Amino acid sequence: MRIATLIFYFMVLGLASARADSVQTAVTTGNPAGTYFRFGHDIADLAAHFGIQVEVQPSVGSLENIEAMLHRHGTQLGIVQSDVLDFIASFSEDQELRSTAARMRMVFPLYAEEVHLLARPEIVKLADLAGKRVAIGAPNSGTLVTATLLLETAGVDPAEERRIDTDEALEALRDGQVDAMFYVAGRPAKLFQKVTAADGLHFVPITEPAVRELYPAASITSGTYAWQKEEVPTVAVRAVLMTYDWSKPTRYQRGACDVVGRVARIVADNLEHLRQSDVGHSKWRDVDLKANLVNWKPSSCAEEGLNGPVGYVLPLQSTDCGDETSAIRRKLCEVKERMRQERHQPAASLQSGSSAKLM
């Protein structure tokens, strides 16, 4: 019986590798200085251990990611802000948005993204942005959506709203061309590690009651960035790993569905590995794959992978498989290690729900 089981594992692993090789796979992320980009690389590095090559595509953010998954061949996955998803779902009378929403599927929720509002010294609260020059994010970014909703909810009217990317916004803030900039990113964001105390900039608290009714409270803890000495209250959205409905019976759709399911299972099976300080971004420690979110349909492709018989647990560091000189014995050792670990680490399952706030 055990021989039959081992043969089954060899066959499944071989077939899975063949399917993965037949489909170009990519995850669209965000600015190279942001958390999305690092998460994309963490996922790609992990998938590579199991023979899946995932291209990590930079982007300006959530809006571009949605378009990329819809129109860019070979891009099956994208990281999107939860409030952008809510915004799309809110306008069912718009045919284009309704069509986009109907095709989108959730792989699983990721982590909370803090709203960073960096400003010059005279800006001490959100209301102080009235009549000022504010960078609100690039045209296809999630930051643009969040900043626009925040300002409108708080009833604040800047004199100028500049739609520029985060790197350009930081330089404009340093040069005095704008008075403040928004950036939605999981802390710590690489961009703000470029800031120094000599810049004379600071994070502005976001505590307005109207905003807190729309977004959950969060904080940028003291010392998150070397120049930041005090904790700053703010609000947050949630990053979500999304895909599209790959249910059409075409060869590409079937291949895309398969790879989405495999990537989902790989992340779920190795979440604790990603949480190690020397492996993944620190935000992996905040990831809850069962978190309630907006009422989005879960990806059937992801569910198939999560509930399927094939697991993808990384071999233990202490394995002696590398000492085997025979390729067959080495593979036998690896399969044995994988089967042993799967008995002790069941795959996570998807859960979806609704939330009153934009997470």
C-alpha cells in the first residue's frame, strides 16, 4: 500500500510540474519600494522551490493590477486594496465596473495596509490640508482611490491634488513643491526608509470620526522608521490577493486555474515559513487567510488547490536528502519528508464574509 502511495505522489508531482511549465505565470504588484512588490517576490521565491516560475511585475498599484489581470496575457494574480474592491462593487449601475466585478475572485486576504500621510511641519491634522498642495497617488494606483475617499469623507478641499507616483511625490515634498503626500502601504514601506530627520517631515495622525466610520483604526508604531520617534494613529485597508474567474473551458483558462490553485496551496502550506524574520516581509506575521473581508466570491481555482490531495510543504532544514548520491534515493527521501510534514501541517481553507468597514 505504501509503495502505491509513493508512486501516486511521484506521478502527481510530475504531472503538476508539466502543467505549471505550460502556462506563463505572473503576479502584478506595486512600486518596487512598496510592500506589494516584496510580497510578490516572497511568493515567487517560494513557488520556485516547487518548479513554478512566477514573474513579479511592478505597477503603480491596485487599479493597474485589476486591468493587468483582465487584459495582460499570462498575469493571473494581482494584489489589490480592499477599498478599491469595495469601490468597484458599489457601482453596479456602471456596466464596465459591473462586468469587472463579476469576473473578479478572491484568492485570500493578506495584511493590513496603513495609510501614511507624510507632510511638512505646519500640517498637523487632516483638516490642515485644506487649501494646500497634496500628492494623492498615481492615476492607476490604489492610493489615489484611498486618498480621494479620505479627503471627501473628511470634507477637506486641497488647493491642488497632484496625481503623481510615490517616488516623485516624496521628492516634491522635500523640494517644497507639495505640502503633503499620501501613500497606502504595509509598514515598514521601503520608500520611507529614504527619509531622514534632516528632511523635517512627519506623519500626520488620521483620527477624524467620519473617516474612522469608513476605515478601521491602525497605527504606525514608533521606530517603524529610524527617524520616526512617536506612534502615529491612522487608518488602514487590507491587501487582498485576487485573480479572475478562469472557468472557461479553454486550454489557457484551465492552465491558469491550475496555477492559481497551486500558488494558493503553496502559500497556505508554507505560511509559517514566510513568517520567519529571515525569509519574508514582516507583514506575513499579520496575514490571516481566514479573515472576514468584503463579500467577494472566493476563487474556485484556489479552493481546488487548497482542498486538493497534493501539498507543497518545504522540506525541513535538517533533512539529509542532499547526502544521497542516487537521484532516485534522493527523490524518495524528499517525498518521504514531504509526506511526513503534510501529516502535521494541514492546508488552510478559504473563508469569505462581509465587513462593515473597508477591509
